[in-house]
Amino acid sequence: MKLRDLPLVSLRTFAVVAETGGVAAAAEALGVTHSAVSKQVKLLERWLGQALFTLEGRRLALTPFGRVLSREVGRALEDIAGACAHVQRQRERRTVTIEAPATFAMYWLLPRVNRYRAQNPRTDVWVSTRMTGQPPNFSAHDLVVTRGEAAVTSSRLDERTLLFREDLAVLTSPELLARKPLARPADVRSHHLIESMTRPQEWAAWLKHVGVSDAFIAGGHRFDHLFVAIQAVKDGLGSVVAPQNVLQEAIASRDLASPFPELNFPGESYFCYGAAGGIDPATQKFRDWLVQEARTQAKAAPTTRRSGARRPPPRPGSKRRS
């Protein structure tokens, strides 16, 4: 099939109807009449020789063929929109867009973005965050950071660069640490052990790693995301096991404290994905700068593992989280 034969207007109209679930909503989104939308859908169905929608009550539902076409056309249109937005952003000044997991963006990326922009005033960096469970949006961004490797579904991004691997350790607040000092690992039993639902096994893994077998970890504070748990730690409600290298800026500013920085174990790695086939100079420069920032931090980090410390076995059923 030749590109010139594709009914592009009908395909775009179909994609919007499939997304909105109705002709009226699609007409409003596209700024056309109800009859114009219906006409384009009928033209596409006639051209394909297949019904794409079926009527269920008062709502349109995709047929099996409609679901296949919706998935593929929707993905292609996202790629096209992302590519157009990328080119459009470069009209006057250089703009780089980057998407990252929320906790990583809050505590590692955003503090560095302002420094980069101060050094490169003609480049804007726009950051988007992604919550746990949300798939990376490769189509709409120049760079995408993932915790763990990602299955790349977009044709725009596929080149991968390692930033660093998580360095998981106990973190607490300086105020709580002053009230209840932690001289040895077993002393964590005097703190409330805070967990996040996105990382439910970190405390058990750390306690096993340091040989503390009788700590009480059931109950207590448990939050839906790590950044909420970190805020609770800052407020002095307890301690958490979290990546101290992601939170290094908060530790340096004494918002958090790492009482056992050398008693740690490795978590997931963070990767930065860039555009396929070579990226523009502004994006390349920013990505190279991020890699250098990660390497500089790694060199400046204290000794990360006490001699003879044991590395914990993989946690059963653990999954990569954002």
C-alpha cells in the first residue's frame, strides 16, 4: 500500500472517535460538525471493508478490527505529534523536554535543572513526571528517564544511556536522629519503620543485609509513593530505606540524614533514553551533562560498602517501579 493512498483525514477522525468514545465528543475535539465526523468514519470503514464500531446502547464500542486499528493509529499519531512538537519548539530558542519518575525528578533532576539553565541561558529544560504504573511517554519527550529498563514502543526514542544504580540505605531526619541516635543497625528498632507501597520489600531486604532479624516491620506508616514516605521522614515520623544517591542533595542540605551510608545494597538502575538516529545538539548536550553529573556524584560518594558486608539476594516477586 502506498502512502498516497492512505485516507489520513479519516484515520485521524477515527482515532479521535476511538479515544473520546463518541461522535459528538470527537466533533467537539476536532472543531467540526457531527455529520462530518460520521462521514469520515463511514468513508474509512468503506475503504477498509470492515466495521470499526458497533453500537452498544447509546455508546459506540470498537469492534476487534477497530481495536487493532485504534492502537496502531493512535501510537503513530502520537509519534507524529511528538516529532512536530519537537521541531516546533526549536523555532527561537532551544528547548529540551525530559520525563522522569516522580521521586527521581523531585530529588535528583529538578535541583540540577536550574543549575544547567543558569549555565545555558539559551536552553529551556521542561520536566514532566511519571507516577508508578504509568508507562513512559516516549512520543512526547526528547529524553525519558526510567527506573529499570523499558520496552521501547515509540520509533522516536531508543538510544539508552546508563545514569547510575540506586544505592539503598536507611534515611531519617536529623531531628529524629538527635532524639534517638542510631549507633548500630539494630538501633533502628527504636524508630518507626516507614514504607512505601511502591517499594514494599526494602526494609526487609536491608534488615536481612545487616543481620537484624527481630525488627518489627508490620504496621506503622505506609504510603502510596516513595516521595510521600520521604516527606513523612522529613517530618520526623520515622525512617525509610531509600536510594541515598537519588536523595544526596536533601542529605547535603540536612533535610535528611544517612546514619549508615556504608551499609547499603544496590537497587534498580536509572537509564536515559534519547531520540533514535541521532538527537539535536541541545538535547545531546543536556544528556551528556546529566551523565557527567551522575559520574561526578558517584566519585564524590563516600565508601559505599563496609568490608565483608553481604549483598542481599534478589527479592522474590520484586518489580521495577517508577
